[in-house]
Amino acid sequence: MTDQTSNKPQLAIYTRVLQKDGMTKLGSRIGAGFSHSNGEGFNIYLDAQPIPINGRIELVAFDNRETE
């Protein structure tokens, strides 16, 4: 498997935030994921060290509007 990545992220990485009602929602964006050029994996870059709820962070499809 190659370790090369594309120049645009495919995933945005967020923490989950516990709300008063016990539900969770997306919290702070803490990084991005870039797919390998062969499509067989991702490199994950974190800008912060998460303290996730129940050991969870969330990877979501990257929205190009986030960089505008």
C-alpha cells in the first residue's frame, strides 16, 4: 500500500459533544483525512488531540465550503 495522499482532503474529523439531554452532536473540527492514491486507505492528520466521548471521533465527507 502506498503512503501518498491527494492534495485535497476527503474527510473532515470532528469530536462528538455530549448535550444535556444525553444526545451527542458534532463538536470541534480537529483534523482532515486524505485518501491514498491507490484508494486503499487514508492518512489522518489531527490538529488537536481529542478526548472523545466513549472513544469516538467522527469522520465525515469533506465539504469544500469549509475552506472558503
